[in-house]
Amino acid sequence: MWSWRAPWVLGVQPSRVGWRCRGPCQGSSPVCVYSVTLCWGALVVLEQINTTQGIGYLMNRARDYGQTDVIVVGLVIYMALGLASDGLVRLAQARALRYRKVIGS
């Protein structure tokens, strides 16, 4: 069992042992991805309802005037922002949980 005091008891700094947050981080990593997805979904829905500025406002105005190209561009912007934020969360996850690849081998 890994103890948080083990490196200091041995007289070694945690960074030299490869000490990482192993227990709580494993269970919370899918939660981070899910929460970012949920936040983007809520942002898109709230921007489409009763807004006076932003991408949602432009898309609502484009819907009223039949400008499908503006609607498609708005959807592409939402998609790009969502993919970028998902990629950042997964990159942070991969860096924080680097040891997971080694444990199964």
C-alpha cells in the first residue's frame, strides 16, 4: 500500500520517486471529461435561449432570415470549441495519470 509519507520516510523527494496522485485522480478523470461536456451542452442551450449577443444570437438571427450558412458556421464554431476543450482535458488527464499505462503491462 502506497502511503503519502513513504518518500519522506525513505529520505527521497516525491518527484524523484515518480509520486503522483494515484487514488482519487483515477476515479475523477472520467468525471472531468463528462463535466466539460455537460458545461458545453449547457452553454449552447443557454446561448440559444433569450440571448442578445454571441454566437447563439447570430444563429437565431440567421434562422429568422433564412441564412443557413451562418447557422452552419455557428455549429462549426461550437464543434471546434468543444473538441478543443475536450482535447485539453484529455491531455491534462494523460499527463496527470501517466502511470496508468505502466500498471497494466
